Amino acid sequence: MTAINVAVTGMNAVPDNPGAGLAVARCLREAFGDRVRIVGLGYDALDPGLHLGEYCDSAYLLSYPSSGAEALLARLSEIHESEPIDMLLPCLDAELPLLVGLAPRLAEMGIRSYLPDASQLALRAKDRLPELAETAAVGTPETLAIMHPDFFRDCGRKGWEFPLVVKGVFYDARVAANAEEASAAFRSIAAEWGLPVLVQRWIAGEECNLTAVGDGTGALHGEVMMKKRAVTARGKAWAGVSINDEDLAGIAHRLVAALKWKGPIEVEVMRDTKGGYHLIEINPRFPAWIYLSQGVGRNLPALLLALAFGRETPPLAPPRPGMLFLRYAQEIIVPLSSFEALMMAGRSAQESER
């Protein structure tokens, strides 16, 4: 592959809920080295990935998704004029609806993407999982959309016993053991992600996740699976071990076939104490643990680039089971001038000096 410019979003690294952008950039760098130029895109000058030159050759700030599609398009156009973008690889749920809608206009500008369409994106939304799960012949916990924390005062009388899982439409999931914890989770999630907030029945067992790439025809490519071994307070994987689970793979293949999914995908399931599978979420992006795909011999961001550019993909070796990933926090040192340039001008210091 000749040198290309790939713009990657989601460069934040909040410890309990990191974005996938930095891990995606790391996969691309290790796969292609200097044959790929990585343009880091973020929403906050404190996003650490924007300051890591070994993974991001340049960095820019975007307008927040709440500013709307036209503001996002205008900002991407500015960046594209400064540094032509060959491929845009978004890594955050909240920006996907806007970028899916903008994909045809971005393509006219020469910015390629590899994304589902709006109908596919809607079908895997958290509030529509029961419908999709039935199509794919997999169970899913009952989920209810609520608008006020008063629901938790007497939810037991309505058949909703604690513990319960309180979730945002885009992000965040917290297990609540009682009404006080549930109400606090509701208010925190609603303040950050808006209404409605979702309540889901809790399933006892172990969480297993699968990530892969759909090609838009119903086929699934390069599936990599892991079982969580340690989680943050928000249930995000802090450590996990790669597995090969034929049942989980079968579930994912049926879901992707039903969706005709195109682009990255993550399927989250709970395997209960009796061995039954329950679909928890389908995320329309690579997960934060995507670097594990490189570790097991299936670099999925590199595979996505090959599919997006119509390149022939070599046969994939079976992923190596028993590979453990451990997340850790590390300080980086950044010149204040570089941070200030990103904050004030919306671009990295080295780019501002060009």
C-alpha cells in the first residue's frame, strides 16, 4: 500500500472509559509504519493521543457532535484543505450518526470511509436490540427506556428487582445495587448523554466480546474474541484474555448477516452460569481493546483499510487464544506551547508552524 493519510477520531484516554482511537492508530502504525500518515482528531486539547507523535503525525480538534453535521463538515473541510485526508476512521458512537449522513459529501471531497448506512446504524441501537436478537436467534435482557429516576423508587413492585444495569443511549453502563445507586447513575448519565436513560435486567455470568469488520454483504471478516478479566467502575475492560468461542462467533455472524453490516463492529454478550448467551450491546466501531487484534495476529484496523481501498486481503490465520491484555496509565510530557497551539488554533504545534 502506498502512503496514505488516515484520520482517526477518539484520541481520548479517560481511564474508566477510553476511546479506541489511540489503539487504532497503534495498530495502523505497527502494520504500515511510515506508509501511513495518521491524522489524530479529537474534541479536547487534553486528549493524550493527540500529543503522541509516535502514533499521530499531526493533530486537530473537531467541533463537538452537538454542534451539528454542517459544523462538523466545515471543520473536516478545513482540515482536508490543510492536509488531504484519504480515509476517515471514526471511533466514537456519538459522532457516527453525523458521519454516516455526511459520508456521500465527504466522498465527493475525496475523503473515503467504510461505514454502515443510517438504517443499519438504527437497527443495532440499544433500544432495538430485542428485535434484532430475535432475528438472530439469540437472547437479550429486557430493556426499558425511562425519563425520570423516580422509576427506581418502587421498581420492585413493577417486576424490576435489583441489581439493575443503568445505561446511556450512546455510552456508559453502571450496575446499581439499590435505588440510591440507580438514581445517581441515572442523573450522571442523563447529564452527560441526555434522555432517555435505559434500564436493563442484570445477567449473572461472564462478559465476552467479539470485534470484526463487516463488508456490507452480510459477511464478517477477521473476528477476534476476548473474555473480560478485570473491569473499571463503569464495566469497561481493564484486562482481558483472547478466546475462540464458536458459539459467540456464530451469534456474531447471524447478527451481521441480518444487518448487512459494513465497517467495524463489536458484539458484547453475557454468558450466564448455565452457558446461555445474552446479547448486551452492538457497538458500531472498534472497541478500546482493539490492539488485542494485533496481539493475536489479526490486525483489524489494517484489514479495514484493505477492504476500504479494495485491496486483496490474504487468508487470515486463526487468532491465538490465551493472549492477555493489560491496560495501564502512563504520563506523557508535552511542551506547553504545543498544548496551547492545539487549544487555541485547533491544530498541533508542528502543523501550525508549517
